[in-house]
Amino acid sequence: MSDDVEFSPADWVRDQTKKILETGTTEGIDILGSPIVLLTLRGAKTGKLRYTPVMRVEHGGSYAVVASKGGAPEHPTWYHNIKAHPEFSLQDGTVTKTYVAREVDGAERAAWWERAVAAYPPYAEYQEKTDRQIPVFVLDPK
Ligand SMILES: C[C@H](OP(=O)(O)OC[C@@H](O)[C@@H](O)[C@@H](O)Cn1c2nc(=O)[nH]c(=O)c-2cc2ccc(O)cc21)C(=O)N[C@@H](CCC(=O)N[C@@H](CCC(=O)O)C(=O)O)C(=O)O
């Protein structure tokens, strides 16, 4: 019996997720012209599977996932989901693979932060907006 996967309670996020599932690809679905990828994360407390779209930041077969939440003072809830269950699937285009996430800091974080801002410039404004350091996870193929 396959786990049913929960959608975001946020309408605009749910709508983009449903479009990816209906069309079978993340192609053509974007935020301000920047592409997105679809994570399927397991809840840290409930264990439920949850669709979580994020911006696409890819380099050499690995991805960065940026827990920005628009520069809000607190991390997105899904930050805790990745910390608790770091192995999960990522869909990019029509391809879905399993990755293992690790939170990065120092020079590695700086290199990925640069790639993230290049892929989606508003990340720089989000970091200006909050004094929490926006977490960056690197996802390596399993
Ligand atoms: C509102 C809350 O959202 P959140 O997890 O804080 O995440 C907020 C947003 O970051 C999330 O909606 C992202 O998908 C928004 N988002 C991006 N968010 C980002 O932070 N970064 C991005 O790059 C990003 C890109 C993006 C692209 C397209 C799109 O449609 C959305 C995008 C939420 O979904 N809550 C659910 C799930 C809560 C949950 O995960 N519960 C866990 C427990 C977690 C815990 O331990 O506290 C569980 O089930 O166990 C609920 O209340 O039912």
C-alpha cells in the first residue's frame, strides 16, 4: 500500500505541485522564470509524505535546497523534515531519483549559495530580510 502524499496547505504551492503531477514534468513551471524541482519529504513528527517544491539549483549531478521561506524569521517546517529524514526523492523534469541531503556550512555553503542566487536572485533579498542564516542542504545522488 503506497503512502498517500500530502499537498501543501498553501494554495499556490499546491497548484504548482498538482500541475507537475498532471503533466509529469517540472518543465514550464517556474517562479519568476526560474525552474523548480519537486521533493517528496517525510514529516519529522507525523511520518507523512509531503510534496515540497523548491527552486532548482543543480551542479554536477548534485542539488542545493535552500530553506529560505521568503526570508521569514523562522525556518520552513520542512527544514525539520529533511533533518529527520535526509534520504528522499527529487523530481527534475520527468526524472525522479533518490538523494541524500546534508546541511552545509563554511566554504561549501558559500559556493552553493552563489549558485543558488545565480539560479534565483531573490534568495539574496531573502537573506537581507532576516538575521537567521538561511540553511542550505546539498543533495547527493544515493
Ligand atoms: C506551511 C508549511 O510550510 P513549510 O513546511 O513551512 O514550507 C513553506 C514553504 O517553504 C514551502 O511551501 C515551499 O514549498 C515554498 N517554496 C520554497 N520554499 C523555500 O523555502 N525555498 C524555496 O526555494 C522554495 C521554492 C518554491 C518553488 C515553488 C513553490 O510552489 C514553492 C516553493 C506546511 O506545509 N505545513 C504543513 C506541513 C507541516 C509539516 O511538515 N509537519 C511535519 C512536522 C515538522 C516539524 O517537525 O515541525 C510532519 O508532518 O511531521 C502543515 O502545517 O500541514
